[in-house]
Amino acid sequence: MQEYLIIVVSAVLVSNIVLSQFLGICPFLGVSKKLSASLGMSGAVSFVLVLAGTITWTVQTYLLAPLGLGYLQTIAFILIIASLVQFVEMVLKKFSPPLYKALGIFLPLITTNCAVLGVAIINIQQEYTLGKVLVHSMSHAAGFTLALVLMSGIRERLEDADVPESMKGTPIALVTAALMSMAFLGFSGLI
Amino acid sequence: MLFAVLCLAGLGVVFGIILGVAAKKFAVEVDPRVEELMKVMPGANCGACGLPGCGGFAEALVEGTVKPSACSPGGASLQEKIAAILGTEVSTYEERQVAQLLCQGGIGHSKMLFRYQGISDCRAALASFKGQKACDFGCVMQGSCSKACPFGAIQMGADGLPVVDYYLCTGCNKCVVECPQQILKLVGVSHLVNVRCVNTEKGKDAKGKCSVACIKCKICEKNCPEDAVHVIESGNGTVALIDYEKCTNCGICAAKCPTKSIDKIPPISEEVVLEVGETPAAGCPSCGICKAA
């Protein structure tokens, strides 16, 4: 039990996927202008992250590892994630049009999201069991959501702030991201 | 090496088959009418219909959530094509609408409390003491509507008020949404008489703040032969308002109004005019974008 708790705390706060490991920066900056959009993106990423984490672990454990093909990890995982996103998109479109519309453009974007690939590879590196893989993936998804929601909240307020002309838009967003990342450094002594 | 190739190829084939089967099994049928509609759209993607581009408009048409007349660049000819594709009757052609400014209190008419020198934006101007004018209802003269207009139909006049070029205006509603005072209104081109004041304060207070304000004297109401104009309750007070259904553009109210807060404009043509003496080429949707640019 304690092990799982440590995985959760470390994934959400200490080694937050965005703010400590600097993965998934693209949606972090791209889809954080509005709170509603960032929630949609977080939902889509969480969904794919957990699914992809589980499937890549299964493929690695039962196919690549027994055959001694560990070096194919990266390319195989990209293949899996890309197909998975396509598949999920089709299924959602058919069975849950409201959810498909809500996630909409975000789903295809996740195909090349490095946060998803990153978590899948960390899962393997840490030699987790299936249970731990699930918990670890979910925690990282929660960490991603946390970072995105915090960022979009700040950026919504920045809209009204008196930002110097040359710093408006992306520059101030990057500064904000840097400050948030430094703030998250404070969690590093937690475990 | 062989194993690696086989393994990866195997994975690829398996996923390919899964996706192929899924694409067939989970296929969602797209209405073929949407594609046909896309072919007849003006393709300007101007957003005048209030939907994201011509594609969004075509989808909404098939769903029936929008009227064919919502496309102002397309005009009557597009409505006929849409009706042919959707198999519906051509609805009565709705006349072109243009934006009308319901305020005449420019510099010289309206009393100013101070000089605003902040950001040139109506919302920003309103944030400091409800704007520089004594009147809290009228135009704040910072030109947010002019900036919002995608067709360049709104220019700021010498008296500080925006002037709408009725020939360029496509009735896209963007300025109406942008105006924080909500004093821009879409009015059909056949309606020439407008009450250009929305001040609901008592006559004396309104007159003290602006020389062209509605003073609620009801002279318009008494003189109207069609019973089309009334001083009605609005907000915390009253203000004159014309019922466009009844108004016949006779202009008596405009002539009798003691403060000239009602005015009658010269007739506006039904179609968007490009240049005087110039006939649009075949296929031109008359959207006015070229002239604005």
C-alpha cells in the first residue's frame, strides 16, 4: 500500500510530468489559454495515457522482452500509441458523440504527445507490475491535469493583467511556466 | 534482426487490421448533402452566419438549426441553391440588414466630464468612471466596433462617433456583439427611421447631458399616423422606440422631434454596391471583402 502511495505522490507532485520532467510541454503551452479547453485536453490525455500505459506494458512484457527485442521499445510504443489514439477516436465517434465533440481536436493531437510515450517508457524502466503501471499512469495523468489547470487559471488572469507589449502572449506564458516549475522544485524533498 | 523486422511488421499488420475493421465497423455516415452544400457556398469563410466558416454553416443547414438566409454574402441566389439541395421551399427572402448606431451624442452634442486618454478601447474607457461622457448610455467613442468590423464598413467620424457605410455593411453582427453599450443594432435596409438615443433617464436629466437626447416628450407618439412609435418602459426609465413592423418611413416623427433624436436616412440599396457604375462579375457573392481590402 505504502509503495502505491509513494508512486502517487511522486508522480503528481515530486516528478510532475510537465513541471519536473518537461514532457508534454506542447499542450501545456498550446491549450492552456482557457480553463475549459485545458480540462478537455487533460481529459483526453488522461484517457489515452492510462490506456497506452497498460497496453505498452503488456506488449513489452509478453512480446518484446521474451524475444529480446527491448531496443524496439521506442518505435513499437509510438506505433501502439498512434494506433490506439486512432482507434479510440473511432470508437468515441460512434458510441459517444458528446464526448467525441468535447475532446474533439485534442484527441488527434495526443498521437504525438511525448508525455504519453514518456510515461509508457518510465513504466518499463521502473520495472513496475501491472497494478503499479495502472496507478503510475493515472497519477501522471492527474499530475498533467493539475499542471494544465493551474497554468490555464494563471493565464486567464494574465489576460487582464497589464503585461508589457513585448512580453504579451507566449513570452509571459514561458516565464509563468518557468516560475511554476521552480515552485514545484519545492516538492523535491517530499520523498 | 529477422525477428525484429517480423515482430514490428507483425505489430503493424495487427494494428492495421484492427484499425481497418474498426473503420468499417464504427463508420459514422456523413450526410452527403453537406458536401453538396459546400460546393455552392461562397467560400469566403467570413463568419457572417455566426458559424465557424462555410463548413459549419453547411452542417447547421442540414441539421436545420440555421436559416439559409443567414448567409449574407450568398444572397437570394444561394438560398435557391440551398433549397434545391435540401429539397425545401425557398423561404421568403429576408432583406439585408445593416448596423445602425443608436446614439448621436458626438463631440459638441454630448457633455463631457473629462478627457479620456487611456487605451483606445470602449471597454477600457467604460472602466474609468463609465466613460468620458456625462451620459452613461451612449457611445464611448473609442472605436471598438470599427476595429471589430471585418469589412471596413465602420469608420470613426469627425464628431467621435462611428459611421456605418451601409453599402459595405453585410450585417455580420460582429460590431453588435463587440459594443459594450449595446447601442449598435441590426436593422433591415428598408427601415429608414430610427430613434438614435437609448437614454432612459427623465427628459430634463437626459437633455442636460446631451443636446440630441430623447426627452420623452411623446411628440413623436402623438404625431405618428401609424401608431408605430411609442415611449416605452426600458431599464429604469422610458425611451422612445419605433415598431419597424408598423413604420412606413413617413418621417413625420423625425421632423417633429424637438431634439432631433429621431432621424430618417436616405434609402439604402438592397444589394451590396461595389463601386458606382460597376456591375459585379459572374460568381461574385458581393461580400464586399475586396473593396474593404
